[in-house]
Amino acid sequence: MKINILLISFTLLFFISCSNEENSLNNKLESYHFKYMDYPSDMALNLTLDNLVKIHYDYNNKITKRVGGILYLSSGSGYSTMFSDYLYDEVNYSFNQIKIKRKMSLENYSTPTFERILFIDNHNRITKKIIYDQTTHPYTKDTIIYSYDNLGLLTESYRGNLNSYNEKTKYYYNQDRNLDSIVRKKHYGNEPYYDKEKEVFSNFDSAINPLKKLIIFEETFIRALSKNNYAKCEIFKYNGSNNLYWQETKTWDLFYDENGNVNFNLF
């Protein structure tokens, strides 16, 4: 009898967990405040806007457009970047690919090429990403390869760029399937030394992560990996001699609606 009760309990927990993850994928997040995501830490608020990134969907709940991005400012402005709703990402789908292209809505203005092609497997996971980026100097063409464990969690990625560096990243999780830490190692050219960066995540809530679909975008990629939502991130950077030269702590106050769902619109 005890064994049967345990089996029933485990089965219920399994289906509840699967149901929660399904709800997360089906949840249609329509906007978020950029300050919660991986935009430049010194990016200025635009005092004429609400500073919310807007997400557009089609009738199948697939993302078709993301409005809002990083506007680079002149050196004399006091800020390197500012939020702008003139910039947007257009998203298109083919059989096993997602293509994302950065555009600008202002007439007679254009933005440097920034295109990404994401390759998707039968489990709806990103296995490869090709990046064409003219915002960098020199012009960058990168490829990122992603690897997963038997639970479907991203465990490793490798980014190759002959013009600048090769980057290997490992992802670690806690027992709740939330990110514990990310460790990146960057090799520059043919140099034998590498720089290392470690991010540690904590202060997770118990609310469903509404960003799962936004894993296709760079700025929301890391938050999309966890089951729940972190409110603290510590960053440590090491030089080629493994000496710590930079440390930063980011914290956020998360807000929730009456149903306990996190609200990334409020900041």
C-alpha cells in the first residue's frame, strides 16, 4: 500500500511538473522591462518611453517581432547606449530554422547588419546558431554549437570566431533545474592563455518562468534557461593568469500579480 501511494504521489508530481513546463512554453509574454535582462549595464532609460520591449505573436503563438533595442550613443552623451523603440527584430520560421534580423523603423535610416540563424532539433532545442554581425569591428561571422544532457538541460556551448576568440561555456544547475552558475573561457586567436568569466545565480522564486519562448534572443537567453526566476547574479572575471580583476553583483526586485506570476513589466 505504501509503495502504491508513493508511486501515485510521484506520478502526480511528475505530471504537475510537466504541466508547469507546458504552461511556461504556452505562456505568451507580451512585454518586459529591459533592465531585467542582459542589456548593457550602463544602458540609459529613455525618459520619453516606457522602456518596455514588446513581443508580437502570430495566430500560432509564435514570436514574429520584438520591438525595442540598444541605441548606441556618441561618446559625449555621458552614456554608451540608450533604449530605443525604433529598433526591432523580425523573426521568420522555416522547417528547422528560425531567422532573426535586426531592423530600424525610421525612414531613411538603417542599422548595421545583425542577423541570426537558429537551427532547431526535433525536441525544439537550439542546436546551432550562426551570427552575422556588422556592429562589431571587424565584421563578425560566428557559429555557436549547443549540447544538452539526457534531461534536456543545456550543458555546454562552443562559439568559434577566427577574427577574435573562441569561447567555451559550461552551464550548471541546482536540483530544482535552475541555473547555479555559468563558466565561460575565452581563447584569443592562437594565444595559449584564456580569460575566464563566472556568473552565479541565486534568490530564485517558485513562480513559473515566462521567458521560455524568448530563449531565441541574446538578451533573454540566460533567464530562459531556468525553471524559475532569479533575483541575484554575481559576475567574476579573471585574466589569463587566473587573477580576479572584476567583480559585480546585480540584484532585482521581482513583482508578482494576484496569481503569483512574475511581472517583468514593473521595474
